[in-house]
Amino acid sequence: MKQAPADAEALWRPDMLDPVVLSALIDNDESLGVLDELTVVRASLEAAMAGLADHAEPAAEARALLAGSGPARPRRG
């Protein structure tokens, strides 16, 4: 059987967002450090997404909803 190079273990990185890996990390984290780190990451992502949303053009459905709350339009008639 062919043996893997010594540095092969150093190259392998678990997918930290994989539900199984994440669950195992949280289940075995007595200090709650993983949850603390996830909270920081989540807050950073939410802030970044909110910033992007402020500069994004609204979707068609949002424009349709907002159209009714804009300035009064003259009635046709």
C-alpha cells in the first residue's frame, strides 16, 4: 500500500461550515469559544450584507411595494 507524503495531513483542511464538522466542534467545545467566534463572524457578515443592501437596487417586487408609498400620483381620468 502506498503511503501518503508526510505533509499530506498538513494540506488537509476540514470544511468548517460543514454541518457535521460544525456540530462536532460545538458539541466538544466546553469553553464555548467556537460559538463566540461564530457570533463574531455572523455579526460581521450581517453588517457587510446590510451595507450591500443599502447600495443595491431593489428587486422588482420591492419596487412594486414601494411604488404605492411614494409621492402621490395624479389620477388618470
